[in-house]
Amino acid sequence: MDDSVADLVARWLELRDRGDAPDPGPFAARHPWCEVALRQALEDLISTEERIPRRAGVPDRIGRWRIVR
């Protein structure tokens, strides 16, 4: 198989962004040659994203600087 773990993570992200993200476990299981590494990469990605607060929009100010649009 020519897909690298990074390529498969990118594919999973594309599916997720379309609203079609499969469960990481079965997705990784479809790629047995890299299942362990892929499963760990997806779990780490999800864990990291859960820790980063998401904010809608761009702020009007950053510190003392006003954002001009």
C-alpha cells in the first residue's frame, strides 16, 4: 500500500470535515500494515483537538491592537 500514515490521517480529516468521519478504530483496522501507528495518530489528534479551545470568528482586539477589516 502506498499511503503513508500522514496521508491516511489527512484522508480521515477530509472525511471528518465533510461530516463523514468514521470511527478511528475501524478506519485504522482497514489499513493493517500501519494500524497501530494510524490508530495512535488519530487518537492523539482527537485528544489534542479536544484540549484546544475553539473560538468563533476573529477578535476585535489582540492586546492593545485593534483588528481592522
